Amino acid sequence: MLEFLKKLFGLKKEDSGVYIPPAYTAPEKSKSTSIDDVLQESKSTFVAEESINITSQKTEPIKKSTYTIEEEWEIFEEKNLYGFKDENGDIVIPPKFKDADGFENGYAAVEMKTGKGMINNKGNFILEPIYEYIMFEENGFIQIEKDSLYGLVKPNGTIAVPVQYNDIGKFSEGLVWVAKDGFMGYVDEHHNTVIDFKFDWCGNFSEGLASATQYAQEEGQKDKFGYIDKTGEFVIEFEDYDEAGEFKEGLAPLSIDDKFGFINKQGKFICERIYHGAGSFVQGLSCVQLEKDGKWGYADKTGKLVIPYQFESTSDYIDDQEELNELISGLKKKYKLK
């Protein structure tokens, strides 16, 4: 499924008013580090200053607003079966599962001989154990798979999108892309088709736009590459592209000929395409990579490199928004960025 998701990005070759980021000269040489190192440092050193408002001043892990006490329960094994104990070590759900994941938002994915299902804090199934795959999404929905087909379930176990699609995305701005019979479209949480199945590739909606590719079906038609609105019409078009990222803070990373730049909602590049990799903007910064397999730095919303290439990994892997905001706040503080 991941390979299927990797099909996208690109832009026009005619650009005007292009900005080429200058080489960054660091005030002092810093050793190569990882994003995890910076995040850990931001929870201690960075919070001592007051010029930037960091999300959390505490050193303990940030808990989501959907946190439930069951998340403290411990999974234990007895005779090759798994159950749950509470924080006092008392058994709250007897060992009867072939495998089990920890509780999240009051529910846990477990496995029986018949397949994987989902239980509540009483140990009762709210989703029968008949599935091959269950994964909680950060937006609260649960992705399920059966017989190599995908669907989505609401947190209470109600089916939102039936298990009938060859591939499926995540709900974003009320819509989720789904793939069937070689084409992709969008449905809502009531399983109404909102945008017809006419795309060869499409992505998640963000700030009202989603990247999409539509190949010509008849002679005389042309291939379409770009971004669509929620009517399914292209509002930004390019001749071709390699990858197209989501719009965040009014800009999106876009790659053509393996080089990334950033476009605005008029489809114009705001900087030269020079980066091998680029992510979405958070608090005015985007992680960027100049060379393949090189280290990562951060560019501002003009495309200028403002934090040097020194990180072994990109911050794009961080799904938790609070954690991501804390990291970026710490970086901005360390490099005295507004």
C-alpha cells in the first residue's frame, strides 16, 4: 500500500521571480544529530527561554485529549494467551487473546484464531475478530482489511466505509480517497460518493485542495496533473510532476525532474526547485534535503535555508501535532527565528 501512495508530485517549467536560497553559514559548527535528539533537547533546554511559547513546559510525555486510563493498562501473557492488567497489577481482562495491542481512545485491537478485532474496556468485541489488519488512525477512524480489501470503522465500531476497496486513505476535511477497479474517487463518512471515480491517483485534502492525476481516456484528450477542489475539478494544473505534497500554511512542496520547490495556491513557484526532498510547512518551516541520502535542514516560506543540514531524519514522520509543534518551536528558538 505504501508504494501505491508514493506515486505523485511535479510543476511547470516556466517560473518567474524565482528565489535561489543562499548557502547557510552557521554561527558555530554543530555536530550531526537527529530530529529525536532535538525533540528531547527541546523538552529541557529550549523551555528555559521565554521568547517562544512552547506547547508544553512539562518534561513528562504529552497526553492526547482523547487519553483514557486504559492506556496505562499492561498487556500480560499467560499460557501463550494475552490479557490486560491495570496500574495496580490486577487483572481487568483475562488472557484469552492470541495477540493484543495496547488501548487507544478506550479501545484495543486484539487477535483470535479467526482474525483481528477490537474490544472495549470490558473485553467485549465491538468489532468482530474477522479481519486481517486493523490500524488506528490519528483522526479517530480505524482502518480495516479483509481479503485484501479495505474499509474504515468509526471509534464505536460502526462501519463508516465498507470493506470493498482496493486501497484507502485517511479522512481529511470530511472526505477520504478510495480506489476500486483501477480508479480513485472520494467518499464521505456516510459512504456517499462525493467525487466520482475518475482519477488514476489522488491524495488527501488539505486547505481545500488535493493532489491528483487523471490520464486521458479518449483520443484528443490530455493528461491532467495538479490539484483539485472538492467538486473534483482541477484548479491548479501542470504539464507533469514527480510528487506533489499537501498544502500547509498556503504552500505545498512540489517536485519535477527530482527537484523540489514550493508552490502557492495559484500554482506558482515561490522559489527555485533545488531540493531533493521537502516536507509540509509547520510554523513557517519545511524540512528540506539538498542531496539524495543527505542530511536534512529547514527552509522558510521564501524557500531560503535557515537551519543548516545536520539532521539524520525528517520531522515529517511525526504524526502527533503537539509533538511536532514542540519540535519546531524548539528549533526556532535555538536558531533565533521569528
